[in-house]
Amino acid sequence: MYPDRVVSGMRPTGALHLGHYHGALKNWVKLQSELPCLFFVADWHALTTHYDDPSVIETSTWEMVIDWLAAGVDPSQSTLFIQSRVPEHAELHLLLSMATPLGWLERVPTYKDQQEKLADRDLATYGFLGYPLLQAADVLIYRASQVPVGEDQIPHIEMMREISRRFNHLYGKEKGFEEKAREAVKKLGSKRSKLYQELRTQFQEQGNEEALEQAKAMLDDAQNLSMIDRERLFGYLEGSRKLILTEPQALLTEASRLPGLDGAKMSKSYGNAIALREDKDSVTKKVRTMPTDPQRVRRTDPGDPGKCPVWQFHRVYSDDAVRQWVDKGCRSAGIGCLECKQPVIDAILAEQQPMLERAQQYIDDPSLVRAIIADGCDTARKLAQDTMRDVREAMGLGY
Ligand code: ATP
Ligand code: MG
């Protein structure tokens, strides 16, 4: 099988906010020490909604990479790159588009949602409809196993899996596959190839799952196999198809849908966001003027945390003791709303402080950021080219 790999991207359409951090970025930072990770600036995706005014994309691209670094993404552990600098993503998008039913794209919930929410933009475009398919190409081109994203992305990941399955089904029928697989079996050496045959028969004739697992483990251990032969042998165990693309899984954080200042999902387009590196006074002011339980008009009125957007922030930022203090104080009108907000303000500022410090060196010397990205683009491109060779060959374009 292919090695575990993590891939995720973000659109450079403005400064990152706390929703991006708690929804996805936090997981990026965690995963980078566990698995190979690739994180990209989705500049083509930004164009799907900002095609008529792309000026924001260039500045946001570099600012966003600084946001990532500030949040703790470590370029010595993960690969950071820009989507448009790996044009293979566009090639895979095109090739996948040939066999993607229109209905799959039209049914993606974000398609209609976004068109309604961003009603001031004309999103009845080919590019916008194809956006989840481009995402599928972004992830499948690295044969990713895991995709750390916010909750809104789950339907997109589901569709990616279907796209991958369909691709393997249509094009995994390598010419002369059986013959090539049998050749590969021989390369295992006499003892192992005998065991492989036995296990394969046990699985195919009796459905023995343990035999399948044992055979897979043996293939993982077999040092002398080429990547492509190993793939064939995996495919041959279960049938007679090659798995050219993988089926990635979404990976969520605890706050996979962080609400904004008004209680709706935090989003820069709704004007309810706090930026990752926002000025202290601005953070303080935004939280202090945040709406609270609408029933709690006077200081003496008891409130209901369940109806208050500030409570949602306590759920992310406060420990049990503070939450109990809030719950009790609010319901009994023992504390006022400004008092209740203070621990949230303190926690956000404390979270941001190390980020502001880490960002500084990159603000002072932007060439550091350019170098990180140049490196990452090279690394990513090589991986993408490997997959594209297999994809082209599978689709009969290997000439
Ligand atoms: P915005 O909604 O602010 O315009 P965006 O949707 O354009 O942002 P994306 O690049 O699509 O930004 O999102 C980047 C990642 O951040 C995705 O994984 C997305 O799921 C996640 N994300 C965005 N907003 C939130 C949120 N409020 N809570 C949790 N995750 C979020
Ligand atoms: Mg989004």
C-alpha cells in the first residue's frame, strides 16, 4: 500500500482567523511530527470566488504562510507549497473531469449554499462548480490518507473518495495485469511466493480476512520489491485491479466548526471573525461588543449560556472551573456580561502572543518565507509527477 500522508490547503482570500486555527491549523501542527505532511496555498481555489478581483490573492498568499509559521507549522517537518506552482494539479483535475458525473458536483451542499451566501458575486461559473473536483485532484495527486480540515469540508472529502474509487474501477485494469502480477510473485523468492499464493487462495476462496492481513504485512516487509510491483501484488490479493489512487479520510479537531462573534460560523465573508494575528485592542473591543443572550437586557436579568455566542468561546477557551463560574453566574445574574467575557479575551490574547512573536522574523525578512515555499514546491512537484506518470499510463496516455 501507499505510505500514510497528510494533505490540506487553505484559500488565500484574506487574513486567517481563529476558525481556521481551531478547525484545521491546530491539527496540522500536531500531525507534522507524526506523519509526512504537505500543506498548500490554494490560490486557484481563491480564484473560483475572486476571479473578478484577484488582487487580494497575492498579498494573502504570503501573509497566510506567515500565519501558518506563526501558528507553529514547522517547515523542517512539513512541506509548504503553492498550488499553482505545481501545475500537475490542473492536469489531474482535467483528467478526473472526464469521468465525473455533473450530478456529483451539483449535489455538493456547499455549491448552492455558497452561491446563496455570496449572492453579490456571480458564482454560476464552470470553475466554481468544479471546485470540489480540483480539491480532489489536490489531495489524490499525493495519494494522501488523511486530510485535516473543518467540518464544512466533509462532503468534499466524501466525494473525493468516490472519485478515487471510480478512477480505480475504470482505469485500474492494467493491460496484462495478471501476467505482471505473477511475475512480481516470483520476485518475492520461493518461500515467500509460496506463502503469498496460499494466503491469496485462502482469502479469495474462503474470504479469510486474516490471511489477507498476513499477506499484506508480508508485502510491507518485502524489501526487494519495486513500488509498482508491490502495488500489483496488493491489487492481485483482492482481485485483479491496481489501486492507482487512494481513498483519503477527513480528520477533524474538537472545534471543527468554530462560531464567530455573532454565533454563526466564523468566516471572513460574514464579518464575524477575529484574525490570528489581530491587534490586542481590536480583539478586546470585538469581544466586549459581542452580542450576548438577547433575553438578558439588564444586568439584573438572568441569562441562558445556551443562547449566548460568548458561551461558544468559553467552550473552546475555558477550563471546567471557569465554565462553571460562567454558567452559575449567568443563570443567577451573579456576573455581568463584561465580566464573563474577560477570561475569553485573556485566553485569546495568550494564545496569540507566541504567534505574534514567531511571525516577527518572517515579517522582518520575507526572503525566508520565499525560500521555504520554493523548497516545498520542488518537493511537492516531484511527488505529484510520480502519481501523474501512473495516472497517464493507466488512462492510456503513456506514449
Ligand atoms: P472563510 O469562510 O473565512 O472565507 P474560507 O472558507 O475561504 O474561509 P478555506 O480556505 O475554505 O477558507 O478554509 C480553510 C480551512 O479552515 C478549511 O479546512 C475549513 O474547513 C476551515 N475553516 C474555515 N472556517 C472555519 C470555522 N469557522 N471553524 C472551523 N474550521 C473552519
Ligand atoms: Mg470555506
